[in-house]
Amino acid sequence: MGEFVVHRVRFFDYMPSAIRAMAFNGSTQRLAVARGDGAVEIFNFADNYFQEKVIPGRSDRAIEALCWVRGRLFSAGLSGEIIEYDLEKLRPRYSVEAYGGPIWTISSNSQETLLGVGCEDGTVKMFEILEERIQFQRNLDRQKGRIISLSWHPSGAQIAAGMIDMIRIFDAETGHATHRLLVERGVGTTRNTEVVVWSVAFLSNDTVISGDSAGKVQIWDAVTGTLIRNHLITKWDVLGLAVSQDESSVIAGTSEGTVVQFQALASTMGQENNQWVRTRTFKNHTHDVRALVHTDTAVVSGGMDTQLVVRPLLDKVEKNTQESALRKILFPHKSLVCCARKAGLLLFQFPDHLELWRLGESSAKGQAGDRLPVMKNPEKLIQLQNKGEDHICCSAVSPCGSWVAFSTVSSVRLYKLQLSNGNISIKKVSKLPKELHSVHQLCFSSDSSRLFASSAQASVVVASLDQLQCKHLHTAFSAFLSFPGSSQPIHLLSASENGNWLAAANTDGQIHVFNLHKLKLHCTLPVYSSCPTAIAIHPTTGHLLSAHADQQIFEFSLKLKEYTAWSRSLQREGLHPLWLQRDTPITHIAFNRNKPAHVFLHDAFMFCIIDQSLPLPQARKKLYNQMDLKTISPQKRMQESHAFKICKMFQHLLSIHLLDDSSLVVVERPLADIVSQLPPPVRQKKFAT
Amino acid sequence: MVEHGDVRVVHKGGSKINFREPALSTDSRFLLCASGESVKVFSTATEECLHALQGHTDLITGVLLRPSNHLQAYSCSLDGTVRLWDFTDGILIRTYSIGYPIYELFQLVAVHLPQCGEQLVEAKELSAVLSNISSNPAASAFGREVRIFRCLEVYFFKNFFLKKDNQKGGKNTFTCITCHPTEDCIASGHEDGKIRLWRNFNHRKEYTYSTLHWHHSAVSSLRFTPEGTNLLSGGVESVLVQWRYNQESQRDFLPRLGGAITHISVSPDGALFCTSHSDNKITIIQSCVKVSAVIQGLVKGDRIRTDLMIEPRSKALVLNGKPGHLQFYSLQRDKLLYNLDIVQQEYIHESGLEQFEVVMAAFDASGSWLATVEERKQKAPELELNLKLWAFDDQKQSFVLNTTISAPHEGRITALCFPHVSDGQTTMLVSTSRDGHFKAWQLAAPGFIKFYLILKGPSWSCDFLGAYHSLVPECCCFSADSSLLAVGFQEVVTVWTPASWELLTTLSQPPGAVRDLCFGRLSCSKYLLGATTSRLLCCWNLLTCSLEWVTSMDVSLLLADPLSENMAAFCFEAGSTDLFVFKPGEPRPLFSHKALCSGRVTHAVFVPREVMLESCDEASQWLNCSHLYFLTQSMDLLTFITKAEEDKLTASSKQLVVSDDVAMTPFHLLLGKHRDQLENPQAESRLSVEPIRQPSSSAGINELLQMPAHVLPSASFLCSMFVQSLLISKEEEMESEKEEEDSDGEMESRISRPEHMPSGESGCAAPALTKEEVRELRRLKKLDHSWMKGLLD
């Protein structure tokens, strides 16, 4: 495996934002997650829960609800606007002001013709969904008090609205309220505080289920307007409800971090009248569960503790398979760290600023496993504050450390850095070509002479940077490499070491390789069904290595334009089952110049060196055999060792980089640090305390 | 058991009443509970035992009401039979012989047995069901719950399915299970204190459950109320928890029930709950709010430190009871008399906490003094010891603390002994200890200790301190006339005279320390017997001071019958205990019983009989004066019973039925006379009829008369039989089968004919029975009989 000097970086104070809303599109298997900072993330559940797209947030955008309409994504928030997103350009397409004050909820009818929004001023506003936009249609009867939650009857004829202390049922045709369901307040001291109906669900058999701030889940008959059943499930709030597709199961998320399942069950076998019975309780969160989705096989929940938890329902999935495993998605599936290999600088990306750090140094030598004394502490060189409301979507530092670039949805900024004996000067490059205005991914060439950017038009912009004339910095737009056949955003860029090739991958799974000398498309890789999560071009052999969301690895020879023999044998023998069972994608691939056969890969929980010269592991052999190898004799070690050398010493890895002086930079973000920054959870009495 | 003839080991008195779940009768008036080899019928109102249903010859393992007749109950036993009883009158109606031990009575059995005539076939089907379940540890819990459901098989399979799935996961193993009476819901209790309500289990995969959690350790029993509105659960917390079905966040508690709950049962009308506790107690609870009655059996903890003793006044058995208490248990009435608080400190329920324990107790011969030793051992050098002496107070009818001697010895006390003074007051107590001394304690006259402290009555103080070559005394014993005290100092037995505390002689039989010492009684009082650790039983003649005889046996307990010269030795041999009863002067043992029980017997006692038995059979003669009770390692109190005695008991139980068919309660004894006077005409008529029938000694008539009226078939049916039995005497065999037929034939007749037919009708119906019909009837009965005989064989 080799020995490395490891910089163990723990000063990246990355803090994910709380999950506020979720919406699931069953037909495309996409989950949209809205975070507290206004960012929207799209997860592909069909592709191993890979985070395909991230629409960067905005500081003034507080999303309260999300809604899918036929592959279109709408959001509404406290700003009072309804926003539709452009999922190809990863930015809002347009926004419509509802003129009703802050919007609490948004919901479309099952015919997907109307969009209802609940506003602060007590109106339910109907918007007609047109091809390219939405248009205000009408107001339903205005109520006193805000509309917190909305749910359409599947027929589209009625709509239930959760309010303060009551639930209103409206006739969608006439717009008049037909029922007023009074929700009981809590007992004891909470009797004086009004109860908020945080969530309602309208079922096709005219049952309304509500979750409220008194901790109750109530089941109502919408025809007569009577309460059928009352389940007290928490002392705190019930914040969210979600109904399964077949309306046989309802889940409720509470402030205690629990998700409670209710199921409609016949009391005796063969009887028709189903009763809603409280069944399972899932406790996967420490804080409020703000958003819930009930897919066919799983309960998806997210909340204040920033984790997205996919809890499969064991009665719906096959046991002891990968599908039945609990998944927690903690970190973005995209690296937020950029490393200047030659200069030993690290660039950390935050939503509203960038931080450039110089790594610490140590002159001491030590044995494997020793902790070296730090001679020079790591140092924060620059904090680049982003101006404006939009959040940073991507950033890059050049390998020599003299250029820093970042982008928001509206603009790209490029800075020239000069580091000389502790003096830092930074200059903004003022004139950028107009093609560089909105990009998804930035990348510098290894000699820092070019900047590659994937633009919103599904193309790659190549800009050349003039190194020599420092006073008159300019960039020249030199090429515009368009991507044939797809308009999906390019999310991965990788330039080869020698400056010949540039590889680009989009979320459709296409990987294209461009010849940078000719500025032409060199070849297109065969499209694999799973989205690539990391790509890299080998510096010496010129092979393109790609890792995919389903944990497959491919190696493609750019010269021969075909998969290499190693890649074929890997596909033939298959990857080890334990490798395939990992639940975080590979986010970075790197190569060791001294040992060409070594490939560095990492995900959030492990760091792996693939030695392509060694045999592949057999399925029945142990995958994690580093400890065993240490103990056995050298002869046997040769027999036992296989290509995958896995190190689990570092946990919650955000990034691993190999510097030019052959030292490793490991950026960790311990979970405990994130938890310590969360607000305190609701107080709960624990037995024997 | 062949060689010991007609003497049998039985559970009699002091047996577990919490062994299996009790059954409450439909009207909630009676509680049936398995207790040793009999089923006891308690009144739920008065806590009294009304009668015991006797007939089984081994441990009863289940009691169940008969679903089709609420006045009858089934019981099953390890002897391989299921018996059907009329529990209000205590009559055995039927016996089904299954042929192998039954460990648990399922309703399944009860459903199948009466339906078809051929029990043997049924028995095989039953065995198939049982063998399926027994591989499962929690099997006995769920098998019995299946009754309500229509498709039994489905549920069995489903139950299996659930078990297999979930027993992998660490602490959530199943402990108990119950079914909802009307809905498809199974409640299961788990090791980690959770209760799970399983639903939707009739689909193969989509079963679902919800979890209720209150108990902090394993749930030991679960039961739904008959309407299914509430779920009751209990565990080691000794709190009965009542969950509202479908409103599980609401629950009621009935705390402080005094012992870990082992079973819960609910009366069919839901009015009474009853909980069995680990301290051999049954609590009857009225609708989960009030404890209305407590039936306490013999308290048996995990171990007993004191010997079994007999209190000379009440002849009650005395041993450790609740922590820090001595219990007084009447074996005759099979009832706990009272508990005596010895430690007089609050018991703290906490595991691992060292608390004072009563380790030794002794009564003097007249029962006026009780000596107890309590100890608390925190660490080996910090042993805390108290010797307490209790005087019997005639006014309070209880023992009152007289003297407390703290730290009477420096080491642990090994033996405590009062002299056997038959007349007058006992004034001496001897205690031996590991500190190498034995002390004689003397009752001193009242006197002044300090000038201001005047003692009210006599108190005890140390009189003599004896030692022998700094050896550790292990045991001590007074001779029958109390003129000699033998103290065993390891290998050496020293004989002292208590009058002058002079060492008279030493006896020794090395190697091996003396473990037990015992003087012979009556004619054998010149013998001193000692059991040593080197597997020897020695008998010394005190007149010659020489060894009379030695035999090699590993005696774990040596006991002398106070009323005869018999001695009992329990010997541990190859994993089980043998009993030898012998006279010290005679070479041959009177009685021997190999493999009495597994494990060592360390506690036994001779209990004097109230009425002497006059058995001349040699093997059972030793039981004439006293019962011998002993405690096995599994804390079962067993005793010996002779055949004659057993016959007498069963006879007396039948007699009881004839004499009064109303439940005998103390209340009834008070009010019964009054009621009898009110119902005078009937009583008189009954009395007037009986003498007339007495001369006709036909067995059939007797049987007819002994049967209570309400279980008899209709008069029209009996009439012809009655007449026949009066007229004909040629069919002798009929009388012999009569007994079985009556009990057996009762069922069919009950089904075929209305029960209460007006007497007028019966009068005209009787002549309708022609001779041919009578013959036909008899033929049918004969058929029945042969079949029955095959079964019994």
C-alpha cells in the first residue's frame, strides 16, 4: 500500500443545512430536498440514492414546501413567491409572486392541472399549470388565520387545509368551505396555546388525517366532519405526515425525532372496515423531523439534524439485501474541497464564502502509525466573501495556487493570488469573457494555464489564463466545446496531467473526452446506466477511470478508444460484494505518479488504493484484509493480497488529495462536530435519569 | 418404587400454587389452581380453600375451564392423564389417559377431546402438535392462546415465522404471548421489557407490529380482558399494567403487588383479575383497582438458609419466608399462618445489595422460645451477626423479641441448639461458631445492669464458653434427656455435661470432619450418630464410649424422629438422593428409597401426626407417628404417603361431596345453619329418605345417591335403571361397571336430553321404556365399557 505522510485536516468547518421540505416524484424516482439555506438537492433513488443535482441556495429564499408536477419542480416559501426550477441549468426558471404574504404550503392536485398554495393571509390561491409557466386562477374563501398545510382529495374536487385550531375543507369547484373540523388543544398548561395543524392528508375514502402541534395524529371523516380516532404520539409537535401510494400506511414525523407509522388494518381477517392502527416507530433522528416521504418501499425522513434517512420498510423489501439496509445521507456527493497540489493549499467552499488554507508542516520523521509533531501550524490565508444573495455553487484553485475561481448561478469570479514570503495579494480579474457567466463546474489545467468550466448550455468553456502579464490579467475565451445529444448539466470535469485531454461527464451518464490541442471531441465513452460520480485521466497511460453511483469502476483507454483489459477482467470477475454494498459514492479519483499502477479512491467512510498489478479479490475472500496481512508471513502475504487495499482509519472523509511531495491530505469532518453545532433537541424524560 | 411397596413420594402441602396459571370460574366465585398433585378450589371472596380435587398421581401441569360447560374443568398432569372435574362438588367425571407426561394444557386438547369418542386417536394428534412446538423455547406460552381463531394452522405457522425472524436480535426474545379475543392481534412480551402488538400476520410478509414499552425488564405475563378492551401485563416490577387497547398511551398501574408477577389470568366475565407471583402467592384483583384477596402459599425463595422446623405449639412448619422473615406454615391446613419479622429492617429491592438474612432458627421443646441468627456479609472480615431470642407471648399469640445479642460470636454460627426439656422452662441455648468456640446462653433472672436500667423480664446472657484444641465446632446436639451435649469439633466429637460444663469424653473416627450429629431417641438413646465428610455414618455407644457400627454412605442430612427411635438419613449418591430410615440399634434399615429426587436434600423435617396411624405393614410403619417432609434442590416440598392413607383421603373427599354439596366456607359455617333451617322441609325430606335407602346396599343406588342432583340425568332415564337394580340380581357384572358408567354416561345423557324435566313428565315417560329398550340401553353400555377398558389398560 505504501507509506505516506498524512495531513489530517479537521479545520474545515463544513456545516450542512437543515432539511426543510421534501417531495418525491414516483415516476422518475427523484427526491427533491429543500434545505434551510434555500438549496434544492435532487436525489435519484433509482441510481443508488445518488445526489445528482444541487441547485444552490439564496440567502433570502426560505423554502417551506416543494411540489413535483410532471417532472417540473415548484417551491414556495416565506418570501411569498412560487419558484419553478430549471433542472438543466440548475437555477430558478421564474418566480411568481402570490400576493398573499408568506406561503406555507404548496400542493398540486392529482390531475396536475392546478397548484394550490396556502398563504399567511388566510387564502388558498389556485394557480393553473401551463406549459411554460403558471397563472393565477382564483382564491378560495378567505379564512381568518394562516393556512399551514394543504391536501387535495385524489379526485380533485375537495381540498383540506390545516390552520390554527382547525381544519377547513373546501369545495375546489365553488371555492366555498364545506366543513370546519375543530382540533382539540393540548391538555394541561398547553390548553391556552393554540394548536397548529402542521400537516393534513386527504385520502380517497374521504378520510382526513391531521398532525398537529399538540402531538396528536387525528383521523377524521370528511363526509360528516367528525373525529374518528385520536392517537397521541408525542408530547411535542407532529410536524409532518406522508401517505403511501396505496393509502394503506401513513407516517408522522415528530419533534422528538421519531417517525411513527400508522397502518390501515382490518381488525379481523377478511373484514372490510380498516382501522388506522399505530404500528412501528422509527427513531433515526435526534431533532425535529420536518419533512417526510413515503415511497413504496421506504420511509424517507429529514429534519433539523441535516441527515436524510432512508429507512426501508422490511415488509416491503427482500430481507438482508442491500435494499433493506438503512441509509443515512450526511454529506454532499460532490467534493467541496479543492487542493493546489504544487503549492500545498486547500480551498474550502462554503455557501457564502471560500477559505484558502496553507497546510501545516512537519520536519520530523517517524515510523508508520506515528503522530508527527507539527512545526508550522496550518494557516488560513484568505477568506473570500461572496457578494450578493446567491450562494456559491462551485469553486476551484489552480494547482500552482495562483488562481482561485468560483461561481454562483449568475456570475463567475476569478482571482489572481500572489504569495510571497507571507505577503498575500489578491486581484480580481475584472474582465471575463461573457460565456463565463453561469457555470456548474470549474477546473484548472495542471499547468494552470487554462480554466475549464461547464456552462449552463451543456458545454465546456475553455479559457486561457495569461500567466506572464500579471499586471494586465486577462482571460481569453478560446473554445466552446458543446456536448452532443444532451442538455443535462455537466457535473464532472477532469483534465489530464499532460494537458492533452479533458474529460467531462453529465448526469445522464455520458462521458466525453476532448482533445485540447485540436479543441475537438476525441471520443465518447459507452453510456453506463449509472451516473458517474468521479472521473480522472491517468497521467502516464492516458486511461480514463470512472467510478459510478452503483459502485462500479471502469477504465477506458483513450488511445485505443476501448475498455482496458483490467476493466474487462474487473467486469468479468465482478466486484467484491462488500465493495458493492457501500452506501456512499466515490467522490474523488487520483493517481500516484511514482507508482503508476496505483489508483486512489475514497468515499465518506474509506480510502482505497487499487493496485492494478495485483489480482482482483475473490467474492468469498475477505475484502478488508489489511490487518490480516500484517500478521502472516511474507510468502503467504503475496498469495493473500489483492488489488483493493482499503483503509478505514479516517471517517467521514470529505476529500483526499495526493500532493506533489507524495504526502496525503485527508480532510475529515467528524460527525460529533456537526452534532455539537446543532441546536439542542427537545427535552425528553428518560427512564432512570 | 417396587421395593418400598405402598409408600409413595407425593407433593402434599406447601406446594407451588404459582406453578401454572390459575383458572377463574365463569361466575368469578372460584379459583382453580394446580397445587402439587391436586387442584385446589379457592373461594375468591374468602381466600379459603374449599376443597382439593385429588386423583392425579403426579404433578399437575395445567388447569382449564371446560368451554362448553362452565361448571367443569380439565386438569392435566405429568402422570399422562387429563381429567375432567366437576369442580364445585369435587367429583371426577372422566379420565383421559394420554400415555405420556403432559407439560402444559392447551385449549386445543380440550377442544378435541370431547368431540369424538376415541381418545387414543385424539391423543396422537395432540402429540404431533406438541412436538412441533417444543423445539421453541417460548412454545408453551403461545400454544395455549390459539383458541379464538378459526384457522388454527395458519396461526401456528405464522407464530413460527415470527419467532424465527426475531429471536436473532439480541435481547428481544419472546417471553410470553397472548391473542386478542376478537381481533387479529397477537401481543407478545419480550426480554427487554417491550410488548409488541402484531397485526396483519395472515399475510405472509406484510405483518406489522407496534411496540409498547413500560417494563424495564422482561415481561413475564400478558393477558387480554375478555372483551379485548384492555391488555394486562406484568413482570418483575410487581406492577400490574393495564393498557387500553388502541389507546396505548393511556395505561393504569396497580403497583406494590409484593412479588414478581408470573401469571395473569382474567375471569371470563372480566370482573376479576388474578396474578400469580414468584413468592408463591395469588392475588385477586377487582377490575384493576383493588386487591380483594391474597392467597399465599408456602414462600420459597431461591434458597432456604434455615432448617425446616416444626413449631411445637401450632405444629406449623417454620422456615425462611419473605426476606428477613420467618414464615409459619400450617401443613395440615396447607395455609400460611403468619410471617414473623426477624430482621425488623426495611428490605431494599436492589440487586447486589447485601442485606440481613435469617440464617438460623431454633425452637425449644415447648415452643416458648425461639432463637434466630441473622447475618449480613459485606466482606469476609466484616461479618455482622445478631442472635435474637424470642419469647412466646400468650396474649399476642406470637413471638416477642426478648433479647438481642449483637455479635454473639466472632465467626459465622454453625449450629444452634436448645436442650429437650420436656417439663418446665428452657433456660439454655448452645451455639457453635467458626471462631472455634461454642457458647452456652443462659436465661438470667431480671436484674440490674446499670443503676437506672431495670430489666422488665428475664433475659439471656452468655454462661459458658467452650473450646477444644482450637478446632472449629461444626455441629452440636443435646441428648434426649438433655443430660449430654455433643459438639463435633472437626474429626472429634466431644461430649459435655451441661450441668457442670465438664468434658466427659471424646469420640473420634478419622479421617473426615463430623458434619451431622444426632442422639438416638427413646430406646436407642444410648447411641450417638455422626455423619462425616469422608462418607461415613458412625454410631457410637455412649455407655461403652466405643464405636458400635460404621457404614459407608455420603449422608447429606441426618434426622431423628422426635416421637420414635427412627432416624432418617438422606444420602447423596450419583447425582440423586437416597433415603434410609433405620433404628440405631438395628442392623437392617426399616425403609429405603433409592433415587428419591435429583440433587442433594439438605432440608427435611419429621412432622408429628395429629392422629397416629395404625399401619402394621413393615415398610410403612415408620410413618405411623410422623410425616417426613423434605425439600428438594428445586425447592419442591415432598412427603411420603402410604397407600392406606391415600385410599382414606380419596374416600373422605367423596364423603365430603355427599355430606354437603354446598361449598364449605367459614362464612357458610356461620350462616349455613341458619339457611338450613330456612330450607328445612327439603333437608328433612332428604334426611327422611336416606335411612330408607340405606338397607338396599346396591352399588347402583349408592352411586345414584352420592351424585349431586344437578349433575344427574333426568329422572325418566334413571327410573328404569333404578327399578332394574332393585329387581334383578343375576347380572353381577353390571354393578362392577356401574361406577364408570355413571360418570361416563353422564355426558351423553346430558346432551341427548333436557336437563330439568318436570317430575310429572318423568312419571309418564318412565313406563314408555319397554324391556327391549332397556336391553338395548344395556347393550350400548357394554360396548362402551369394553372400549373404556382398553383405554385404561
